[in-house]
Amino acid sequence: VKKLQADLNLAKATRDAPDVSDILAQLEDDPDNHEVRLQLANQYTISYQYELALEALLYILQRDINFQEGEVKAAMLKIFETLGSQEALTRSYRSKLATLLY
């Protein structure tokens, strides 16, 4: 039920966002536009492309660890929760996140 609610909330948040190809075009012009990159991560998340979402989120955190007061880190943690703690992708990106934080 938690996962379903989280998916629903994310879908609502991204329903008016541009599609992935438009977002990628914007990022070509301005690769450090963290707001647009966060939209990209959200679009990847709702389409179950978790590795691409995590990579986009990690990119933001590598450049601005406090972007949007922890929203990016929280998004990563939600993906970890969705995938489960034993999933290889979770372990890999949790390690990368920990390296950035500590």
C-alpha cells in the first residue's frame, strides 16, 4: 500500500511535467539545471527506470548536496525503499550516497 501511495503521489507531481525527450533537450542546453534534472529523475521513477533515476539524483547531489533542502536525498531513499534493501541497485547507490554524505 505504501508503494502504491508513493507511486500515486509521484504520478500527480509529474503529470504536468514535460516528457523525457523534452527534458533531455533542456539538459543539453543547461546540464546543471537541477530543477529540470529532478523532473527527469521523477519521470524515470514513474516509468520504473530506477537506475536512470538514481543516476540523475546522484548527479544533482554531487553538485549541490543540499538542493531543495534534502528533497533529492529523500527521493533516493524512496527508491531504495521501493526496490528493497537487498537489491543490488539499492546497495550500490546507497554506498554512493553514503560516500557523498560522509
